[in-house]
Amino acid sequence: MSAGWIVGLADAAAADVATVGGKGAGLHRLVALGARVPAGFVVTTDAFRAALDTVAAQVEAPLQALGPDAPIDAVERAAAQARARLLRTASAGPVLEEVRAAYDDLAGGIARVAVRSSAVGEDAAGASFAGEHDTFLEIRGRDAVADAVCRCWASLYTARAVSYREHAGAGPAGAMAVVVQEMVPARAAGVFMTLNPANGDRSTVVCEAVWGLGEPLVSGAVTPDRFVVDKVSGEVVRREIADKPRQLVRGEMPGTAEVDVSAERRGRPCLDDAELAELLDLARRVERDAGVPQDGEFAVAEPGGPARVHLLQTRPETVWSTRAPRAATNGSGARTALSAVLATLTRGAAATSTTPEGTPDHGG
Amino acid sequence: MAADRFPSPFDIETPPGAEGWESMYDWYHLFGSERRELDEGRFWFADRLHHPDVLHPYDEIQCECWWQALGAFNTRIFAMPPAFGVDQRIVNGRLYVTPVAAPAEDVAARAEEFGKRAGHYYERWDAIYTEWKEKVTAKLEEIRALRFEPLPDLEPESTVFDHTGHSAGFRMIRDFDRLVLTMYETYQYHFELLNIGYAAYLTFFAMCRQAFPDISDQSISRMVGGLRVELYRPDDELKRLAKEAQRLGLVERLSGTEDAATLFAALRQDAAGAEWVADWERTADPWFLINTDPGHPGGYHTYPTWADQPDIPLASVREYLRRLTDGESIDRPTDEVLAERDRITAGYRELLADDDRATFDDTVALARQVFAFIEEHVLYIEHWMWATFWAKSHELSRALAAMGEIDEPEDMFFLRRYEVAEAIYDCVAAWSVGSRPRGADHLRPLIARRREIYTALRAWEPPPALGPPPTQIDEPFTVMLWGITTASVSEWLRADGDDGTLRGTAGSPGVVEGPVRVVTHPSELPDVQPGDVLVCPATSPAWAPVFARTAATVSDVGGIMSHTAIVCREYGMPAVVGTGNAVATLRTGQRVRVDGDTGVVTVL
């Protein structure tokens, strides 16, 4: 047993981004805030390095051999070789034994878990690395979990990840942490932002959600319900309810399954007011703690208690949070109530909202 | 079929039986061929907010008061930059209005004047408002002191021994002029503060929407409202009387259904009951001087006040007593509303850009100052002044009937105010000379004909608007006060959009379902059952107590600053206002869903 390979989300060590990656550190912060976060642990970057210690040079060799302007199919081939070498050489050894043991400690070794990459530099403000590394859902059993951890590591070496790092100037693969968390058997799930990405309104939390697991929403495969909630008054100021014919759920076997939504449920809102209120409260706390607008993912467990919204991750919103809040005085330079009155009266239309400059997207 | 314009005012036909209706109103209040070119190009909408029903000739005074005063203060006194006054015309007995814009090239120069002039008021608002209350109260006392009585056979000795030097007949002529002029004067004060107040209030709305495009109107008004304004005092007095009844052990005796006169007579039989009735009577002046018109209080001479018809406030006291007996709290949660107001104000303020916060603070402070006036002026003018004006008018009409100048008191209201002055002179001259007035004989056929016309006009359903609609309705007062927007006007044009839904303005949030109760006259208020959806032309603060019973309110007219919307927000009850035609469309007993979040009413 080597200290520092496995770190619980609540452990102080999980505050260190270099050890647990961006996602892991974000989850630690949520746990420290008292938010409801699925139980789990992080396989640290130290574990990654220990596992690859003797084999790293061998794994990366095919990529090192590539020239700076290598054609895409050559990158593909080299990346595939690197992954194969990694999976072959890293799957044995003491590090993965510790992963198996940590999984056994989590809900007696029968839990279904999500295994997600948490690379250093991922999920930081300014670069989302959204979807560039792999995630494995509904994994059960100690060997399956160890295998998924290995595959996460290997996803450092997909062609797209290699290209993305190249493009982002992020350099060689570095080290990757992996988060292993219990799956929330989600009745509904989605994403939220602590501002309205359509107009930069910081008084709202915008939330999109679907029935079942949130992955189809994050990947853009389905049209979600959309709710705009006022951060201050708590009112739901807008609801756009989508037709949601399919959902991703926990499969009979480990893994997920896409199934039909019953006719009477597909057109119904997938979040109720109590759930929205709980999400709003969490979103506000997260934003206040971080000091900048946030976006994040959440899942709503099956009914069973009043509090059932779980946060799966949060991170700084990357577009609007770098700008100043919208001006209340619309550039009129009004400094007193009288000058504001004059600005309003001479503008003609009272209180028409302006067209936003640019419409940043969610960034998954 | 959607048309692109409303009928021309010059193509409106006279309803059968109403021929000659024009003689009931002042000639300058009518469409006429001389102004055709101007008037046909304008967009006129029916002012059902202030005048939902056919105007009696005498009641035209009501329209004239605000026509002139609003116009003068906007156009000539404060130089409201974008807006002149609101022009008026009467068609088939209904009032149509059109806001007049200031010429675009004048706006900058007007803004400079407005800054000086309105700025003077904003800086001294509270002091000016204190003076204002004194001015208006003095006017109220002036008209309360007027007495209209049948002229005496012989003047009292005091006329001689006090050297009064003039006759009771002269005083009747003089006092009618005073009554009308004092009402006019009060309307100057009404608009001395109202539109610059609204301008400040609107500015706060505009500022919030600019910073927070998604913010709801309700959130903005909650940052400003919740004050302990005197407008709630009448309702608070009813609550106090309910508590007094409980303290005096009268719960049982008040729980019946007998009318106020019978009940009060019975209560006077013992000490506790007599104490309560005496309390009621003390409270009634001035707190029950509350007009019960749907819409703009005091708009017509025909609606009683609470004091005239104590059954209305009594029904509310009984309702409060029932809730007290059930252990409910009947107090308005003013402290909670204020705490919530401060909490959300701080919440939005925190989200602003740093250099906007000082302007926000200054503007919200001004908006709160003006809001107290916006609420309270209704009590001083729409209730106290108009109730007294109509009461004195009724007193005059009784005196004229007693003297045989007209056959019955109500006849006077079928005369225009200038004709009333003529009738008074006729009456006084004959009295003075000891001769016979031409009066009733001359007026009888005229009044009889006007009564027929009035009935024929009431059967006419006025189109919501006349003339070509502007492409964009953004005149701030039209939007805020009348609730008329580009969208609502296109909805009117769609006319027969009969898909079982009505659209209006989301006046107060929440969604409920319930049976419709159409109420067009306050005498129908006692019919309202707990859980009913109140459907009305508009509500008046006088109706506030009924809100304790209703599940939601739907009104034909009004915007987010209408009384319906304000009171419903206070009571935490959904409201859809400014639907245009809910009263004509919905039937008592139908089940509807009222969505106060989106402003939609759906027939289920």
C-alpha cells in the first residue's frame, strides 16, 4: 500500500489539482461546501506515474517518433499503438490492486460507479477540455473498475486528445488522475449555469435537463427541458418543456441502456419546483464559494427524500465570466436617479431588453 | 381574419335607438369633420381602465379633469421629454384616448427643461409631498363644507343681521361653480406629482431590465413596494373592527347574513354592540369613503361608497371574523414583505457591475419615495375627493328635484355640467323673483330622450381600438398604466382567436384553477365564493377584502401597475390583467386555469 495513490474526495489531499486533477479538486470543493456529491475516490496522478513508471517511455515512443506535421492517419496509428501498449503493460501491478481495494471499500464492492478522467489542466477557467477524455458509466465489479481506470489513462492517447493538446499548446500527456464515484440512479439529470448564456444575465440560473442520465444532453443528442430560475427571488421565470422520447438509464447488465420514455412522461417537465429550488440553492452556494459564475452537471435521484439533487461536477463558466456584468445604465453614463430618469425618457422605449453580443454555448 | 387596422372613428355607426347621442357631450369632446385629417391618422384605444361604461353627461367632468391636467403637466409644466398629453374623444358614450408624442426634434431641449424642473421635485420629494397632502386635504374640506339645500321661502335672519349681503340663490350658483372648480384644482395637484413619479418608477424598471433581462416585473415591483402606505388603511380598519368584534364577544351575532341596517339596529340594543357600532361609525369617516367602481375609483356618480353601502365592508368584516375564528392570521405580513424587499434588493444589487451600484441605490430610493405617492394619491383624490364630489352632486340633485327644477334627482346626471349651471340659474332666478322656472317642463323631454339613448348606448360593444395601430407601442405610460402593448394590440386585431385562451399581462405570479365568477358591479361582490376566479373589468382598492376569498383574478384592463396587479401581489394570488375581453368572453361557473406567470387564462 503506497500512500497517495488513492485519495478520498473529502480528504485534504484532494484539494491539490496536481494530485487529483481539475475534476477531482472541484469535487473536493463541493464536498467541503456540504453539497451532496456521490461517494467516491480519486486515483491520483502519483498512481498514474507509479503505474506507468517503468513503461512510460515505451508507451509514448510511437508518438515521440511523429514529426511535427504528421498526417492525421499517422497520428491515429501512433495513438492506437500507445494505448495498446499502455493497456498491456499497466493493467497488472500494485496500483490497480489498490484501485480494486478502494472499490471494495466503496459500498461493499457491489456499487455501480462512474469512472471519469480528471486530467491536470482539465476543467480550468479558459480551457474546458470538454469531452476530450473518456468517461465510463455504470461500471460494476473490481476488475471492471480497474480496467476502466486503465482505459481512462489510455484516453490520454486518443488521436483527438493528442491533437487537442497540440492545438491548446498543452504539451505532452503529463499525468492523469481518475475519479471513481458511485452512480446516482438518476431519474433526471442535466447541466446548469449560474448566468444566462444567451444574454449574460447574472441574476439567473439556467438549467437544462432530461429524463435519466445526463450524458445524451451533454453530448447534444437530445433536446432538453430548459428552466430559467431567478437567483434572487427564486422564481422560475421561464420553462421550455421539450418532447423527450428517449432516455439513457442504468442497464440490466453493467453499462447503460437507451430506452423509450412512456407517452405520458415524455412531454412532462423532468424537474419539479422543489428540485429546481434545491438546484438553485446549490448553484448559488457554488458560485459564491468560487467567486465567479459556474457551470456544472447534476443528477436527481429517484424520489425518497426532499433533498435529492446531486452535483456531479462544477467549474468556472468560461465565456461570460471573463466579461463585466451587464450595465444597468446602458452606457448612458447616468450617475444619479435624475440622470437615469432622463436617460430612460429620452431613450423612448422603456425597458426593452437589448440583443446580446454573441451567444456563448454551454461547453458541455 | 386578422385586419391591419381598427375601424375609423368616422365609420362607427350609432346604435339603434341612440340617435342624437352627441348632444349628451361637450362638442369639443367629439370627433368632428374639422379635425378629421388629424384624428383619422391616430390610434385610439378605449379607456376601459378609467371609464369602462357609458358616460352620463354630467360625469364627463371626470374625463375633463384628467384630460386637461395630465396634458398641462406633461406638455407645459415639466416638459416630459418624449410625451405630451393624452387626447380624448367620446364615441357612442365611450371614452377613447390617444397619447400624443412630443416632436422628436424637441426631445433634447425638453429633457434639459425636465431635468431642471422635475429635478427640483425629486430633490425635495418628501417635503413637497407633505405640502401636497395639506393642499389636497384643504380642498377636500372646502367641498365638504358646501351645502346644497332647497332654497328657503324666506332667508334666515342671519342673512340680514350678519350683513351677509347675498342670497341663498346666489350661493347655490356660486357653490356649484366652486364644487366643479375645486375638483378641477385638485386634478392639477393629482398630476403635479403623478407622472414625474411614474417616470422615476419606470426608470427603476428600465434599469433592472437592462442589467437583468430575465428579471420578472414582480421582482422589480417587490423591491419598491411593501410600504406601509395609507391606501391599505381602509382594509386594515376592517380587520381592526373584526378583532374588536371578537374582543367584545360579538362573533356569534355578526355571523348571520342580515343586512347592515338590521344588524346595527340589533347591536345597538346592548352596551357591547352599541360600542362596536359607534366604533364603526367613527371609522366610516373618512376610512369608508371608498368608491367601489370597477377600475378607476370615483369614475362614475353611480357607484356607492362603503359608507353608502355598509353591506360591502360588512361582508369583509364577516370574512375576517371567520378567518380569525378559524385561527388564521388576517394581518398583512408587512414586516415580512419589507424584509423580503430588502433581501431581494440587496441580492440584485450584489450582482450589478461595481460602478452601477450607486446609481441603483439612488434610483431605488427615489422609486420608493414616489411609489408611496403613486399608491396614496388614490386614497386622497380618487376616493376622498371624488366620493365627496359625487355626494355633493347628489345633494344638489336632490335640492333641484325638491324645488321642481327636475322631476327626480337622477335626472340631473343626464345634463352636462354647463346645462346644470343653466338649470340652477333658471331655478334661482324663478325663486328670486317669486315666479315659475321653465325647468322641468323644458328639460323633461330632453332628459327622457337621453335616458333612452343611454340605455341604447349600453348595449353597444365598443371596439377595443380605432384607427391604424402604430408598428410599435413603446410609450412608457401606455404600456405601464393601461397594459397596452404591441402584442396585446395584435391580439385585439386577431379578434376571433377562439382557441379557449385569453392573453393578458402577467400581473401576479402563480398558477391556479377554479370556477369563474364574473363581477361587473360591487353589489355582486357578496356572491364571490371561496376559491372563485374573480373576472372583472378591473378591480378597485375598495374590493380588496374580497381577495381574501378568491383564488385568482382576471381583469379586462390594467398593466403591472394596475391596482389589480398590485393588490394580488400583496395577497400572493395569481392575476392576469389587461385581457381586453375576459368579462365578455367568460361565464360564471366555467372552470379556468389562470397562469399569472405567463399571463394566459385557459378555459378547461
